[in-house]
Amino acid sequence: MQLLKGFLDQSKQLNQTPAKLSCNLPLHAPNSQYKTILLGLKIPNLPAPLHYLNFISVIGCPSAAIFGSEKNKKASNDTAIVMCSSSMRMAGQFSSYNISSDCAFEKHSFQFQDREAFNGSFPNFNLQRIDSELSFNLQIKSAGALCYYNKLRMNLAEYWSQLCECSGELTYKGQRSDIQQLGSLEYARVMSFSFLPIAFYTAQIINLSGKRQLIVMQTRDRLNRILQSRVYLKDLQQQHVWMSDEGVHFHIQRLYPAVTTPHYKRMYLPREFEWIIHNEKIKICITAKSRGDYKFGVGAGYAGSFSYQVKINDELEEGESGYCEYIDCRSLNWQEKNKKEKFFDELNDSAPIFLKK
């Protein structure tokens, strides 16, 4: 794992040296080199009852537990999955398409049947969805503040995120709402890997005052060892991204009762959680309470929203509509371990997780 974190993954070095970041970001469909593509838009801090909006497409799903497709290799090679959801009650947020028959991909266009379409080129894009339950038409302007979540050597894989300004309209069951908010435009491309070590993934996005965006994320392997735990603080006005993976800790205080996913896996979803970031340059504390609006469709996991308090040094902000993604495919039920077992886990830098009955 240290090889992946140290030698192979260059994202930390690139994020700390903005001058080396690429000016020509890739944004294309699967090809002979890259078999898997992720294209996503996440918009937090929307007014009630929306709270958030996401569009997540994975084209050419890899055979990995984190994507829920490890037992269906043949189907996943020609499969595209799309998730579009908001906080309201939904039944049709998740769709699966056959790439050969249902999708049309061109240089500046991603079309999923006659339902979802992403078009454009930097810096202007358009995202549309036509559906009887949830429809939207959004104009997206990428606004810089680029960061890499991952950037592997030899162009094996990369995953970047850019701040973007989103505007347009959304219609839920005939009720129309206007959208004007910062979002996160995300793209990843991956060569064909026979093994992906990630078994746990969580990420939260919060829009702050002063046109800033805070992103926290953590990944772990099947043995609960941390692969990556990071914070990104983006500033649109300054066109700057501050990143740190030092002293970034994720804690869960309360969980919802276990759910069974459509892939027949049991999973506990966080009800109350916090992030503690403490290093020489900054102190950040995030306390959050889930709204309980989790929707399935982020790979093998869920997306939803939460209320929060964020304290950055001496600055305190509160909000009702942070955005959360959560996937837990670890082979052991860490949440069900007894007190003694959890104590020894903490000595090995595992996240303390408690189940309140």
C-alpha cells in the first residue's frame, strides 16, 4: 500500500506545487487505453427541500467491490451506471445502461439514452436530464481551483476536481426550482486494473462563505488500513487550493441500523460524524448530522446530505446542506466489534466508530 501512496501516486506533490498542474485536463469517453471513465457533478448547499444535487456516471465499470461489480466482469465492461439524485424522496435515481446500445459518446458529448446528456468543452458545459421524477438543465462554468484526488505515474489513472459555477433549473415531480451555486466538477480515467485495494470510501463537500469549498475524504483497504485521508480547501476568488493529509481524522459517533444494498451487502451508514484536522498551519473541526436521505447509486454505496458546523481556526459557520458519499465494503463488520477489539484498532490508527443502540 505504501507503494501506491508514495511512489505511484503523485497527487500530493502536484497539489502542493500548483505551477505543475496540467492546463489541458482530459475529459473523454472510454478508449483503447482507458477502459473506465468517471464523470461527475456534485452541488451541495442548495435550499430546502433540494439540499444537494448530484450526477455521477461510471462508464465501463471495473471489477471491484467498491463499484459493486466484482462478480459480473463481462457485464461491467460494457456497462455505464448513472446516479442523479437530490434530497427528496426518489425511486429512479439509479440507472444502468448498455454502452453499445444505449449510449453515444463523442468528443464533446456524453449521451445516456434520451435521458441524461453532458456536453461542452472547457470552461463551459451543459448537463441535462429529462425524467418524469427529476429533471434539470444546468449551465456549468469551470472556475479553476483544480486539485487531484489521485494521479498515478505512467498515466495509469487520474482523478481531478475543479470548482465550477452552476446555474439553471430543476424540476421535481412538476415543481420547479432555480439553482445558483458552486459545485465540484469531477473526472477520472483508469486503465484496466486487475485489483483495486479500496474497500471503504467517504467524501463530504461543504460550500463556505467567500466562495470557498471544503472537501474531506478518506479511503481504506479491506483490513481497515488508511490509504488516504485528506482535506481540500478551495478558494474561487484567490484561485487557490490548500491540501493536507497530515492530522486528518474521521470519526463516527452514531450509525443508522444496517441496510442491505441492491448488491445484497450489509452496510452501516453514518448518522453523526466529525472530522478533526489539526496541523501546524490550520485547525478545522467539522461536526455533522445526517438528514437520513441516503440514496443508493454511488458505486456500491450511497449519497445524501447533512447539517453541519465548521470551525476553521476561530471562524465558525453553520449550514443545513452538506453533501456526503459513503461506501463500506470492508470484509469485517468493524462497527460490530466489541470494546476491547476497538481499543486495539485505535492503537493501529483505525477510525473509532461506535454504534449507539
